[in-house]
Amino acid sequence: MNDVLLVVVVLVALGFDFTNGFHDTANAVATSVSTRALSPRVAVLIAAIANLAGAFVTTAVAKTVGKGIIDTGLANEKTVLAALIGAIVWNLITWRAGLPSSSSHALIGGLVGAALAQSGLNGVQWHGLVHSVAIPAIAAPAIAFAGAFLLLLLIYWVFVWMNPGVANRTFRLGQLVSGTWVAFTHGANDAQKTMGVIALALFESGHISHFYIPTWVIVTAGLAIAGGTYVGGWRIMRTMGQRVFKMEPPSGFAAQMTAGITIYSATKLGYPLSTTHVISGSVMGSGAVKRLSAVRWGVAGNIVVAWLLTIPAAGLVAALLYWPVQAVF
């Protein structure tokens, strides 16, 4: 039964990774598509390839997720399975509603909820949750907002002499680079969360003697998120690309470059960052350069509500599912 449970956990984890890809496609390609820098299908293909490449950058985030959020001495494969199902359910609910909530925080919420159901308060590493999740969740959108705001101001100052038509064409070409960069960093950070939970399941079941990320886990997680990205999440793309702020090529370029730098920096430090939070913050920052009223703050407010709900909602679903999972396996 243990081997059957492990196979189920791995398959469900890859399923989560796939939903993460299609849920977060908008993060990588919405600005490129909304500014007509790329067609939707080409943008998604580029993003999928870049996602796959990003999965091989580092395993720092995977180690944080796998052993820094819940107590590995108390958790088991059933905890991981309940967490994954809770995260997938929340991903599908927010995808259906067109809300760009965080797949990363859905998974973390699922892990916390399942660990609480299994072991109570002792099941969660609260210091790790605050240091590695809560603080970056608050800081990252603010950093991305300020960075995009300042970068776009710099672009307008440096290229003030350029004809608007020429500038738009130039920055549409620039978005080939910046959009690929965001997709690469998205794969680098988000694919690792699935790697972390698969490695946790392998460790808890005794299939690996110490916690590390096997090569086959890296490859399959990268392929799963790339496949999900290619399938695409068009509902969320519309929210990110146009409803928050009507993007133009220079603002799209500034938002993407800033988001990519923020995500990559966090990835190297081992923080399981929400790419959704970061790109949303950078989109709003670039929109605020034009004027504060250019940002549709009502839509932005709905996104923030989805952020605040994600960890407790996914955690609640995972906690409720822990007992059925326990009964079945």
C-alpha cells in the first residue's frame, strides 16, 4: 500500500504542477499578448520552453518547501496527498473565477492545513512559515511595484526623444526578451515547489535516505509545469493583461523585467515566492507611472482579496480532506 500511495502522491503532485502551469501562464505572457508584442500561441510556446529551462536553475526553493514549512518528522505521504488535493481544488476554483491567486500559496496553505489536521500546532514550522513565506509575500509585491515604477520612469526619461510609434515597436521587440525572462524565472521558482513535495514524499516513505531532489524529479516537474503553461490559462490572462491596467509596450517591458529580477533573486535565496503577487505588483507599478487612476484599483482589490484567502482556504480544504485520505490509505 505504501508504494501505491507514493505513486498516487507523485502523480497528484505532477497534476498540481500542471495546474500551476496553466493557472500561472498569464504571469509570463499576459503583458506580451496584451501589448500585441506576441500572438497568444507563440507567447505560450516560448513561455513553456522557458519554464522548462528554469526548472534546472537551483533546488533551493524545493528544499525550503520540502523541509522548511511542516515538520518532516511528523508528516507522511498522506499529509502530502491531502495538501496537494487541497491546493489543486483552490487552483481550479480561482481559475474558474478568473482570479490570479497564488498557486504557490495554495500549496503552502495545503501543507499547513494537512499538517495541522494530522499533528496539530506542532506539525507546522511556524518560524519557517513566517520567514520564508509571510515576509516575502508582503515584501515582493511592494518591491516589484516600486521597481517597475522607477524603471518605467527611467525608460521615459532616456527615450524621451523617440517617436511614440518607434518606441512601441522597439519595446515590443524588447518584450520578446522580458517575457521569456519572466517565464524562465517562473519555472525556476514554481516548478521547485512540486519537486519539494515529491522529495518529501520520497523521504517520508523511505525511498531516499536523506532529503535531496533526485534528477528524475527535476525533469518531470519541469515537463509538467511546461505542459500546463502551453495549455494556457486564458481567463486569468485577460485579468492580468488588461483589466488591472491597459498595458503599452514600454510599461509591459518594465513590468516584466522588474518581476523577473524579483523572482530570480528570491529563487536564489530559497524563497517560495508567488509569481502572481510579483507580476501583479509590477503591473500596478508601471500603471501608476501614467497616473494613479490608470490602475483599476477595484480589480486590483479583488486580486488582493484572493491572495489573502488563498492560504487559509487551501489549508481548510486540505485539512478536511486529510481524514478521507487517511481512511482510504
